Amino acid sequence: MRTYPSIQKLKEYQEQNGIKISLLGSRDELLHIQLESNKGNWKLYIQDECGDFDEKNQLVCLYLTLKSLEDYVEETDFLAWSNFYDLDDFDTYWLDYYKSLDKIRYEIEFHFGKIDSFIDSLDYELRAGAFQELTRE
């Protein structure tokens, strides 16, 4: 089994912050999750394109959560974000949620530092390298 520094950093991040992620439900192909930590808890929607979310593998859940937060940071506005997730941009539910993400993001960054999923998104897209190893944990 190959050791990946990025997986080790993700584990340390999870352990240092006492993070646990649980599934609350879903809406429009996004998973509704709760991120709990020793600093607080937040409810978020995350994307799980390939069905990798499994509460038994908390590192995968954490990666998917951090990746969704990175996606929010990278998308320039609501329309870009809603198109990225293939959501109805006329649905006021998603507009309200998008607006709430700014506060959530800043709270998480205040407590844990800059949002970083640690694993290269190309590994996730190709299901290779560190992400492939992560799914074996």
C-alpha cells in the first residue's frame, strides 16, 4: 500500500479538528450533510458524482465536503455555481443557500484555516492516485 502525504495531511486535519460528517438527506442530486467538529457544526450540500460518500469512510466524506467548499470559492457567482452543480438557478432555495455559504465558509476558515481538500482534484476525476487509495481506507 502506497503512502500519500496528502492523505496523511487530510487525516491530521480531521483528527486535530475532531471532524465527523453525517448524512442528513439529499436534494436535487446533492447530499445534505452535517460537518461536526470541536469548533462547531455546519449543514452543507455536497456533490458526490460517483457515489463515494460513506459515513464509514470519514476521510472520503471530509474530502468531498472540502472539495464542495473549494468549488464554492472557485465559482465566481450564483449562476456559475448553480450551473456547475446543474441546479435550477430560478429556485430561490438554492439562491438562499448559496448566499449562506459565504458565512459558513468564513466560519470554517476562521476555525480551521484556508479551505484545502488536500487531494488533487485530478486524482478525484480520474479516480487514481491518492483518491483511489483514500477509497480503500
